[in-house]
Amino acid sequence: MDDFGAGFNSYSYLKHFPVDILKIDGGFITNLHNDPVDQLLVKSMIDISHSLGKKTVAEFVEDRDTLKMLQDFGVDFVQGYLIGKPQRALPPKH
């Protein structure tokens, strides 16, 4: 489920839709290390997802401080410029 947290019924969707991976909306991530409210919300999203047997992905991870905080919160995967910039083509198969 992409952009989790952006809609008003996100927790209801999480409860009723058969999803395996929850991607946390980047709006909660971009200023994570400076915003205690975002920190609480992101931590709760990760905790609830894990308690329901789902994996989590945080998007918009652009610096090491944010990555460290997300790792401490227990996020499963991250996306963002810290990891790599979007590419025009897929890498070749090995």
C-alpha cells in the first residue's frame, strides 16, 4: 500500500485490504529528525504494520540521520536519494 498515512482512512484500509508491504508517505519522512510528531506517527505506523505481519518501506530517505532513525524504529526497507537516484532504464540482468 503506497503513500500510507496520507489519507484519513489509512488504518481502516490497512485492516481490510490484503497488503503485504506498507510504504510510508514521504511527507512524514522528509523532516523526520526535526519533527517529534512525525517521529511518533512513523514509529506507530511501523509498529502497527509489524504487529499485523506486514513489512514497511519508508520513501524520501535522503540523509544518514533519517536512515539511522528509521533503522532504530525498525523499518524494513527504505527508498530515496541516499540509496540511489531514479534511473531512466532498469539495470541489465546478471
